[in-house]
Amino acid sequence: MVTTCDVLVVGAGPGGGSAALHAARLGLNVVVIEDHNEIGTPVHCGECISDIALSNLDLTLPAEVISKRVHGIRVIFPDGTQKRLTEHGYVLEKHLFEQWLVDQSVELGASLFLGHKLQTMERIEENGKFMGHLCDGKGDQFPINAKIVIDASGVAGICSKILELNDRPKVIAGMQYEMLDVPTDDYLDFYIWPEYAEKGYLWMIPKCEGRANVGLVTEVKSGAVKELDRFIADTDEFKNLEVVNPPWRDDGRKVRGFGGTIPISGPHETTHSDGILLIGDAAGFTSPLFEGGSHLALKSAQFAAKTAADAISKGDFTATNLKEYTESWKAEFPPYHKILRGKSALYSLSDNDMSVMGRCFPDEMSDMGVSGKAMVAIRLLIRRPSLYFRSIIPAMLAFGYSRAKYYGW
């Protein structure tokens, strides 16, 4: 027996849950498939989201998914220089947040099938007109006939891979531990310390009851665990603290870190095709400097749901009629090429040069307007003229584009 739907959402992470919720709000017949047997596990990210993101996404969080209220981000440079970017928000219990998103969509009529893995997609045509995809795979609700498929499968990019829409992205490794009794003043601490995280950074994300995620991302994937362990051992705030399993992991399992890979190539060349919309990590949407992806995943899901609803109302699911999706995210998402150029410039700096740059920023970076940027440039010219005439300006701009209003955290 064939399962039929308007929209098939592949993956029940934050992007998939958001896509299902917004599509269900628009009255579509939605099916969500998830290859795991439980939503929200394992957790792959740092679990935070800003007030600006929530306002932008038309979401009101229930108390049970919130772990901690936070003030914003503090960037810590190699010499210990600290600069704040105050933008209030929340640290989540991410597994509960993802479950809540999908539960909301189910309450509005969406169907959820756990333990279902998409393996094949067959194009459906009637009298030469594209009508959708017949999707098959592992799970008793297959095959599924869907007018539009929203790929929210993360970095795996299942639909893109099956249909050969894009090349595989370059990825960076991210992993973290949950630790206890971590001191905090309710800022997210981001350490740009190349000694431990080459072409990446480390973080401390505080949670309730003294818990915190302490982790790193680095392009040197083979040494990620070793370098994170070394960072913890060398840092006074963390070196004597207990590492525990997060609450979503079975108590009886060995204590270990958690994480995954993150795409860093920027948006895919193709993010829509006949009956296909790619969102979140599956589309290559991550913030290039700090690799955050939740805000982008949630918002691209909103764009995708609206595009799908419009296309279904017209009875035309072809790429031509779905281009509104790609136009929407391109009009609103940050200028990736500029941020990637700034990121490359930042990682080309020595630890000393990076620290000099950090000391030129004001202590509070959230209100740095034109005059503030000019003052930073003047300080650079005085303290290290050679830096000003290298690639330091793109590196500085990359920090600005990592703000929440540009789909940062």
C-alpha cells in the first residue's frame, strides 16, 4: 500500500521539525520520516538560539525546552583578551526542543514515522507533467508518494545524494562534552585558540544547574578529541571538573563526548529542483565563522513550507515554480562569500596578530556602528600597520556577520 502526502519531510531535526510545523500550519498533508527510533538524539550541536532568531521564526518556546537564559557571546582571543557581543537568548535542551517542534506539527495533523530511512526516489509523471516522487526505503510506511520532498537530513543530504544534485560538501568536525559545576556569568564563551582548534574554535555553553557543553570545531578531524582533552586539561576553569553523559543518553553507557560533522563549503549550487527543496545543513546552510546552523535551518524550513504551499495550490511542483524558495533565502541570508573570505583571513593570522586584532575591538561589540569600526581601523593602523594592509578588514567583517540578525546564533 502506498502512503500519499503533499509534503514529505526527510529528517526530524530542527529544520525538519520546523518545516513540518510550518507546512502543517498552512494546511498541507505532511509526513515526517526519521531514520532514528527517537527524535532529538544524538544531539549534534551546541544547543543555543537568540531572541532575534525566535522573533524571526514566529516561535514561542515552552519552558520545558529551555535550559538557561543567556546574555550573548564572549569571544576570547589567544592572549586572553575578551570581547562581548551582547544579544540575549537561550540555551536549549535540544533533544526536547526538536521533539516539541515535531509534536506541534503532529497536533496539527502531520504524520511521523520513526525508524524510516529513505533509499530511493522515482520521478512520477502523468502525460509528461511532473507529479512528484515515489520514495522508497527501509520502514513499513514506504513507499511514499509525495508531491514535494523537503530534505532536512542534515549533512548527509540524502535527497541531494540520491538525485545527484550537488557535490559533497567540505566538512568540519565538531564534538563536545557535558561537564558539571562549570563557572559562568551567563555568556557563551567562544575561544579562538588555534593552538587547540586549528581553523576552528572552542566553546563553553552554560546550561542549568552548573552544567555546560565544552567543545570544539576544527578542520583537523583526526585530532579533535585529543585536542579538546588537552584544552580542558590546560584551562583552569575546566581541568578538574567532572565529565558526564548528557541526560538524553542512557545512564549505563560509557561517558563520552558527542557531536558530528558540519558543512563549511557554503550553500549548495542547487537548493531546489522538481519536487525537491533542500534546507538547513542539507543545503549547506551554516554560519561560516562560528558554524552555527540552527537559525538558518529553522528559517529555511519556513521558506520551504511557504514555497511548497504556494506550489501545491497551483498544482505545479516543477523547479520553475519552486524557484521562489532559492530566491527567498538568497535575498535574506548573509553574504557567504564575504564571510568565507573573512574566515580565511582570520585563520591566516598568527596567534599574536589575532590577539592584536582582538585588543582593537571595543569591549562591547554589539553597538559598533560606523564610528566604532573607524576607531578599530585607527587602532590597527597605530598598533600594527601591517595588519591593516593585509586581510584584517575582511576578518573583522566576518565577526559582524556572525550576529544573530545575520542568522548567526
